[in-house]
Amino acid sequence: MNMWHQRAAAGLALLLALTMTACGSSPKDQAAESSTEAAVETTTEEETADPSLKGLARKGTGSAQASGSAAESAAESTAAESTAESTAALTGSGAETAAVSAADWQPSHKASEFKPEKSAITMRLALADEADSVTGRTCQKFADLLSDYSGGTISAELYPGGELFSRTEIGMAVSGGYVQAAAGTPGIAMSKTLAIFEMANVFSSMDYAHSVCDKTSDFRALISGIMESSGVHMLGLEPREYEVVSSSRAVRSAGEITGLHLALTNPDIAKTYWTQWGADVTESTVDDLYYNMQSGKTEAQVSTVSGIFERGVEPMQQYVINTHSHLLFTALMMNGDYYASLSDNARAIIDAAAEDAMSYSYADALGTIAVDQKRVEDAGMEYIDFTVDDIRALRGSASEADSEVQDILGENTYGRLMAALGY
């Protein structure tokens, strides 16, 4: 058992005691929520049951659309227009991307708000992602802002691409103090205590995921508590990109997953989800993914769009399908003891730089999703985006895998996290 798991187990009882009220709402908040719900008469029971879809169904559903076709159809009919609206809201493309982009982003803090440190501070920041990725650019923005806000007295040396630690080692490295700071993808690969991020179709829209990552949210407070009990101080959390399916055959609805010969490189809980949805799952190494598709053993694989292009597009990859089943996040973290050892001024600078860097990260993620979709089209593949109804169907048939997550986290922790997410 690594240090992350040991410290998480030791602090779990304390975490539960400290968060007894974390998931509650104040009377003022409850009144505001009641007022809002009363004003929206079209809210359905299904939307309430799936908070990450709340408000999207009212914009309309419809059959899955290939990338670009929804916008073209919108000019032709009201029905297609509502489909395009729901697709844009789900994926963070279209109007959402136009509203927020990395190019237009501005920090919320200024260097004049802070004082330089008396002694220079240099920290090492490890990440498994490449420098030219959403996580890589977020870390660079964090380093730039640290230097700016501290007058050059606080600096972060970046080690991207797994130069220091792999994806599975990041959590242990920052928890154990082998590195002062790190950025990684929360989930089982980092620590089993973060298994909530493996749940399918719980974070189905970028907007919703962004809202629960806000520093004032109950979910953010609970995740921060879990990390703190493991010796890690979480500086920021934001959604980054969806995992997608690249396939040799089109899958345009939840029902068409049945019989899909699908390869998974990181099966874990994902295998249970896909099996429940009717897929024929094969566990594969990364090196064997394309061979399995070429030989006909499999016809689809789960990856990210960036992962598809990093390994190279093969002729059998004709479709890219976004089921919204698994949204990846970026967590910016610091060793808890190291963070506590710093001066109040240094912590204030770090907190401000992290807050602004993560705000930038979300803007960058939205723009990257739109760019990735165009890359898919330009490569001759069809981009298929699941509708709200299909996403809801997947969420409604995931009880077995959900139970696995509950078993890993424990009933109390699982219940608090799900309540904080509105389920």
C-alpha cells in the first residue's frame, strides 16, 4: 500500500466527521433553489435525477448528429436547431466556446495585490501530460503567474511528459513529498480514493463539471478533504476532455453499443460499464490496439481525440463517437506539508496563481474540444455526438458499475459525494 492510500485510510474517519455538513445547503441557498425550480415549469423528473443534464433536455434532443451537420440542419428546421443547441451545451463547442476562449481569457488578480517573498522559492512541478496539452499549458500558465504575482521570487520548474513520474505515480509522488507540486488526472490510476471520477455519465456536460469544480462547491470541498487526508493540498480542479470511441462502424445511439467489439487499455470499472451497455470488451495493451482492429479482433477502442492523433489515424478508424461517458479532469496539487510550511504571503500568491491558471485551463479546454472535433473532420472521420436521451439511457443502466465505485469508496463517502453532485 503506497503512502497515498495509507494516509487516505488513516484520515477517512476524520474526513467524514469534518464533512458532516459539507453537502448541506443553507436556508438562503435552499430558498433560492426552490425559487429557481418553481420558475422553470418544464423541469422533468428525469432532469432532476440527472443533474449534469439539467436544462439540456429542454433544448431538445433528436438523433445523433455528425460534426458540423447539426449547424447546417439548424438553418433548415426548428427541430434540428434544438438538437444543435443541446449538442453545443454538452460538448462545450459552438456558442459555449465562442463565449469563453483561451485567447480572450484574462486573470482575475494583479501583481500589485501581492508582495514579493523575502527569499526565493523554487518548486518542481511534475506532470505526465505533454507540454503542448491542456494540462501542460495550464501548468505553464501557473508558473508564469507565480513569477508575475511574486515579482519573480516564486518559480515553478516544469517536468512534463512523465519525465519525473508516470500517471500512476503522480499521486504518490506529491503525497510523499518526492515533488513539491504536480498536475494529474484524478481517478483510480492516481488513487482508489478518487474512484468517483470513474463513474460514467455523471459529469456529462462541461458546464456542469465546471460548476462542481468551483472552490465554493460541496463536491470540491469533499474532494479537497480526501486529498488533504492523503497529504495533498488541492490547488485547483477543472474538466479537460472527454474520452471517445474510435470505431470502424458507426454507433449513433446507446442501443447500437450492443455487440460492439471494444478494446480497453485501462479496464478497471470501465469494463463493467461497457459490458453493461452491451459491448464485447477485450483488454488490450496500447501497442496492440491497432493490431487488434486490423486483425478484426476488435472494431473500436476508447481513447481521447489527442490520443488518436498521437498514435496516428488508421484507415479503419472511420468514426469518433462521444458518448459523454467519461470526462477527464485536471487537478493541480501541492504536497500538504510543503504548502503549510510556506509563509501566508507565499500561500496567497500560490492560491491566486492556481485560481487564475485553472480558470485559463477551462477556457483552453473548451477551445481544444472544438479544435479536436475539426481535426477529426479534417482527417476524414465522422464525429458522432450522443444526444441527451442516449446519455440518460447510459446513466440509467450503470447500476452494477456504480456499485463497484460504492464498494471502493465506502457507502458513506460515496453517498456524500453523490449528494454533493446532486444525485
